[in-house]
Amino acid sequence: MINVTELRPGNYFIDENNLYRVIDILLNKTAMRKMVAKVKVKNLRTGAITELARNSGYGVEDIRVDKATMQYLYDAGETLVFMDGNTYEQVELSKAVYADIIPFLAPNGEVTIMSYEGEILDVILPAKVVLTVVECEPGVRGDTVSNGGSKDAVLESGLNLRVPLFINVGDKISVDVQECKYDGRA
């Protein structure tokens, strides 16, 4: 058991039979009360993000989560298929649960899969991913006033992005996953 005030972002714990990942924590101490920890968490089974308020001294079960680097193989309709490069074990994950990561998945792209006692809890994307531009309009030289020097592009994963005018179909670009924007040529 660990005191709730000792949790830090990125920690995993069990509380009331739910598995959580800490996103943020705010410790609030007033003069006449115990310290209150407001913990912003992601429920790893449902994907819901909530805030838990617990008094100092409240104990939660700290857990160790297994991490495995896996390679994205293909979309199998209702599921996404990943493979462990060392054991060649394949894992299928529901598209409905992981819909937010689909635009950033490139064939053979690597992700980190978190699991606890054989149950897959989370898929962590790298900070930047490399994707190929499959559709974009040609940039007109000198046309930086009408659209701010950028144009729309569709990437191989189906993601729509604003890219600089010099990017063409077939170019590989780096995409910042957190900001969901163009980061540079790859």
C-alpha cells in the first residue's frame, strides 16, 4: 500500500477494484483540515478520465505494470493487430477502445503496450511518428498570404494535417502526437 499523497504522474494503482494511471496530482493543505489529494486519473479499463479526491493517509495499492514494445501490423476490421518483435506473439486490440491512437499508427510503427497480469491496459505512442503524405494539393510558389504558407494534406493513416507548401505527395513527415501537428520532414 502507498499513501495517496505519494502518487506522481505516470504511477499506476488500484483503488476500489479499478486500475488507474495518474495524469496529474494536486495536494491541497488548509489550516484546520487534513491534506487533500486531488488526483486526475485515467481508468485503464474504461478509458474515462476523472478526478479522485482523497484525504492524506488514504492508502491505494501500487502496482507494477509490464511494458512491451510492439509493432503495429494491420487493421483487422474491428481490431488492431500488434506483434512483439522478440517473441512474435500477436495481440489484437479493439478499435473502439483505442480509436484515439488510430490516426497516428503507421505500418510497422512501434508502440509501448502496458499490461497488468496479462490484461492489456494502455497503448503509449511515441512522442513523434513518421507518416507518408498520400494526398495534398500542389503548393503555389509565392502564395503565402491566402493560407499562411500551409496547405491541407492527408497522411497514410487517414489523418488530415496542415503542412508547409513545400511538402508533396510521397514525402515522409514527422508528426507531433501530443499537439497533432506537423513537426518536420523525416
